[in-house]
Amino acid sequence: TQIGKIFKHTLRQTEKERVNALVFVGDCIEEDIDKLCDLAGKLGVMGVPIFVFQEGDDLAAANGFKQFARLTGGAHCQFDPGSAEELKLLLAAVAIYASGGLKALEDFKDRSGASVARITSQVK
């Protein structure tokens, strides 16, 4: 994975214009977690929430992904690798949040169910 590269790119973009959310879909972390958390913290200070959708159940990855979400006011959510529909719904939720904010996400949650509720309960 190249999570650090993604975080650094997002930081550069945020210096040019507002970025409302960063979405990462992955199953593992192969980089130094402390360096990644430092970058995530910088994104959090800049107001960019990270939404991490984890394929599978790697515990070490889950702990790191949860830290990224916590440091930025975003969310971490595991999904079943065979559930394209669930991932589609989660990505739609982030798009709604990025364009309409927390109120729009909460309205979408009321129409969408448990998957989106897992995100909504984490977002600050």
C-alpha cells in the first residue's frame, strides 16, 4: 500500500483548495504507523476527515485505520469483501457528507440503515 503517498497528496491539495473528505479502501497497512498517524493528524488539523473502509478483518490494520479516522474526525468501517452493494452505500454516504455536511449524512442514514449508521456515529 501507499497510504503515506495518498495522505501527502491530499495535504498538498488542501493547501490549494478545500478538500471535504478523503476516502481510502484497503485491507492492510504496510507502512510505519507512526508516520501515517502524523500525516493523518495534519489532515485533521486542516479539517479533512478520513473515511477508511476496510476489506477483511486484519486486526493490526483495523487499529491503524481507526486511528486515522479518530485523528481526523472521520470514520472507519469494515465491510464484507463480497458486498459491493455495501461498499457502494458507504461511498455514497461519504459523497453526501462531503457535499452536504453532517446533517445531510444523518438524513441519508435515516433512509439507508445500519451501514451508514456505523459511519454517522463516528463523524464529528
